[in-house]
Amino acid sequence: MPQPLKDARHLVRMAGLFLVAGVGFLVLRSALIPAGFGELGHYRSGALDDNARVEPRFAGRGACAECHDLAPEELAGGAHAAIGCEACHGPLAGHAADPDTEVPPALDTRSLCATCHAAEPAKPGWFPQVVAAEHAGDDACDECHVPHQPGV
Ligand code: HEC
Ligand code: HEC
Ligand code: HEC
Ligand code: HEC
């Protein structure tokens, strides 16, 4: 009695294993890849809508100047002229949209000024920097410096 697969059984078993692995891969892949992936490129197309839905937190200098005409004048020509309002005051899109409900928080100048001016060897030598404890003791920085015109 001839047995056609007698010497090929191990190959059939092997093919079966490959089939199981291949199907398993396809099942896992379809379960793990999010909808929309690959539609527009190597990313999830819905990510564009997700990002567009995020509310902006910064209003931008132009918006501030519409209501606070004094502050840009104070800053002009000084060392802080090029710094964005919200670099110091924090993101204020909510305040700009509705100034009566969202009032900007008062700033603690010792921590605010230190974020840029705390002395550090890694900063370029020309950049004005101080060791707060030696320079100011326990005083707030705005007892001597006007934040909008710090050289005065
Ligand atoms: C639509 C008008 C408007 C816009 C835009 C606006 N503000 Fe104001 N802001 C106000 C009003 C009104 C007050 C409250 C004034 C008050 O009671 O002294 C205020 C208060 C403030 C205060 C507190 C002042 C204080 O005396 O305590 C700061 C700081 C401030 N705004 C910064 C900003 C910055 C920075 C921006 C830009 C991101 C901005 N504002 C955009 C209207 C606006
Ligand atoms: C270098 C940091 C810095 C920058 C840049 C800056 N501010 Fe201020 N600003 C302060 C600090 C500190 C105060 C002190 C009051 C406080 O505690 O909030 C202040 C006060 C204010 C006040 C209260 C009224 C006053 O004049 O004292 C307003 C309004 C204001 N800033 C708006 C602005 C706007 C608008 C801009 C951008 C055109 C701006 N600021 C840029 C740090 C800054
Ligand atoms: C976002 C970063 C930033 C913050 C916050 C900041 N500064 Fe500055 N400051 C600068 C830059 C940038 C310059 C200009 C450096 C230059 O070009 O020489 C400067 C310059 C200065 C100078 C030198 C003035 C001059 O005429 O040479 C003083 C003093 C100063 N800042 C004090 C302060 C004080 C006080 C505060 C807190 C109210 C503060 N800064 C907050 C970035 C900052
Ligand atoms: C008692 C007053 C006083 C206080 C408080 C004070 N400063 Fe000054 N600061 C000065 C004077 C005066 C100068 C200019 C003379 C000098 O360079 O020492 C100056 C200069 C600076 C400079 C420029 C240094 C340079 O190398 O050009 C920076 C930056 C500065 N201060 C940051 C701060 C910071 C940040 C604080 C808060 C931790 C602060 N100051 C608090 C009086 C003060």
C-alpha cells in the first residue's frame, strides 16, 4: 500500500505551524492597529482631528496688547522687550477671551526671575545671571527691579 505523504509528514506539520503563526499575526495586528492607520500615511489619520480639537492655551502678545496698551510701552526698548507676555505671565488664552472670569495669578518674582536668571555654569557668560541668595537676600526681585523694564 503506497503512502504518498510518508516522508513528508514533518513538512505538513511545519506548514501547519506557519499557518497558525500567520493567522495569529493577522488577528493580533487587526486588534492592535487603531482605526484610520495608514489612510493618509504612516500614522493614525484621526490624530489630526484630535490635535485640532485641543484648545489653545496661549493667546499671543497681539491679544494682550489689545487691552493692555501700557505694558507693551513699558517693555519697549528695555532688556525684556523681546520676551513674550505669556513667557512670564503663563498661558492666558482663557483670560484674554474672558478677562472678568479668569484673572491672571499674581507672580512670585523670586521663582519667576530665577527660571531665566539663576546663575549656572552652562549659561553663556554674556547672559545676565545672579545667585539669588547673594544678590537679593530674602527680598523679592521686584522690590528693586521693574519686571517690564528690569534695567531701571
Ligand atoms: C479683552 C481684554 C483683555 C485681554 C485680551 C487681556 N487682558 Fe489682561 N486684563 C483685562 C482686564 C479687564 C483685567 C482686570 C483689570 C483690573 O481689574 O485691574 C486684566 C488683568 C490682567 C492682569 C492683572 C493685573 C493686575 O492688576 O493684577 C494681568 C497680569 C494681565 N491682565 C495680563 C494679560 C496678558 C499677559 C494678556 C495676554 C495673554 C492679557 N492680559 C489679555 C483685560 C484683558
Ligand atoms: C519678564 C517677565 C514679564 C514680561 C515679559 C511681561 N510681564 Fe507683565 N508683569 C510681570 C510681573 C512680575 C508683574 C508684577 C505683577 C504680578 O505680580 O503679576 C507684571 C505686571 C503686569 C501687569 C499688571 C499691571 C502693571 O503694569 O503692573 C499687567 C497688566 C501686565 N504685566 C501685562 C503684561 C503684558 C501685556 C506683557 C506683554 C506685552 C507683559 N506683561 C510682559 C512680568 C512680566
Ligand atoms: C523668559 C526669561 C526671562 C525671565 C522670566 C526674566 N528675564 Fe530678565 N532678561 C531676560 C533676557 C533674555 C534678558 C536680556 C539679555 C540680554 O540680551 O542681554 C534679560 C535681562 C535682564 C536684566 C538686565 C537688564 C539690562 O538692562 O541689562 C535684568 C536686571 C533682568 N533681566 C531682571 C529680571 C527680573 C528681575 C525678572 C523677574 C521679574 C526677570 N528678569 C525675568 C530673560 C528673562
Ligand atoms: C536690593 C535691590 C535688588 C534686589 C532685591 C534684586 N536686585 Fe538685581 N540688581 C540690583 C542692582 C542695583 C543691579 C545692578 C548692579 C549690579 O549689577 O549688581 C542688579 C542687577 C541684576 C542683574 C544683572 C546682572 C548682570 O550681570 O548684568 C540681574 C540678572 C538681576 N539683578 C536679577 C535679579 C533677580 C533674579 C532678583 C531676585 C532674586 C534680583 N535681581 C533682586 C538690585 C537688586
